[in-house]
Amino acid sequence: MTLRQRLLVGWKLCLSFRKTNWQLGDYPVVIREQIIDPNSDSRLKPQRYWARIAKWWVLGGGGNTPEEAMQDLAARLEDMRIARNSDGKSMPRPGREVPIQFASSDRIQAHANLTDDFVKQVLGLDWALITDESSLWDFRTEEKNGLLNARIGIIYGVNVSDITSGNIAEILDRIATKLER
């Protein structure tokens, strides 16, 4: 972290004691321009700018402009606030470090071979880190999951279009149930 970023973190931490309902402007935000490899996989559509809260490794937002990256970060911060409130947790204080916490992968691991096949055939990847909370939304480039749902139907003979969350653990459970028959 640069000296400027450390000073910003310290300043935002000090200011955070004046209130308890923090908004994006209360957090130390770092925006960086990313170098986009022209030879990268076009399905991933990397964003030119990335905004994140300093000392947080769990949240960020991307966009083609710094403003878009900040808007994406603001939306993700609000989603995080809603999820934490529903779990009875408060938001982390500005300036404090928030470590990465991986979600459980018990349901995914219950279908280890199917998961590997799914990653290769449906997602078109050699490997992927998938947890019980991963969804098709994490791996798609289109605005809807229609193409991935259709691919699942063709490969496994299972209709998953009603799983609107796109939760991969739920999809794998359904595929496994059909394959057991």
C-alpha cells in the first residue's frame, strides 16, 4: 500500500467514529486502471477500471470508466450490507481490514467428478474455484443464463432454467439426481 493510501485509510478510520451507518464515501476507495491483454479470453470481458475498498479483499467493482467502477462497487457494497443485516452482522468499520472468507464447498465436493465435468463441458474452463455459493452468474458473459442453461440441458438432459439464482450446487444436485436414476 502506498503512503497516500495508508494516510487515506487512517483518515477514514478516524472519521468513522463520528457515525455508525457508513456509506461508500466513508470508506477508503482505491481505483486502478487495469492493463487488458488483447489476447485474453474474450468471454471474460475484463473491465478497464477496478475500484475496491482499501484493506478489503472481499469486495470490488469494475467498469470501463472510473465512474462505472465506483457505481458497481456501490451496488456490491449495498448487496453486502443487505446480506450482513439479514445475518445480524454489522458492516466492517472503514479503515479496518476485512480478510477473505471462503464459502463452504461441501455440496460441491459431494459431486467432485461431476463438478470437474461440469466445469469443462458447461463452463468451457480447464478448472474453476467453485463453492456452494457460486452461481452461473459468476461465469457468464451474457446478461442471462439462457445459453448455459441450454448447454446443461443438451449435455446432461436436465432443465435447470427454473433455478433463477443459477446456484451451481443446486444445479449439480439436480443433475446428480437425474444421473442416479
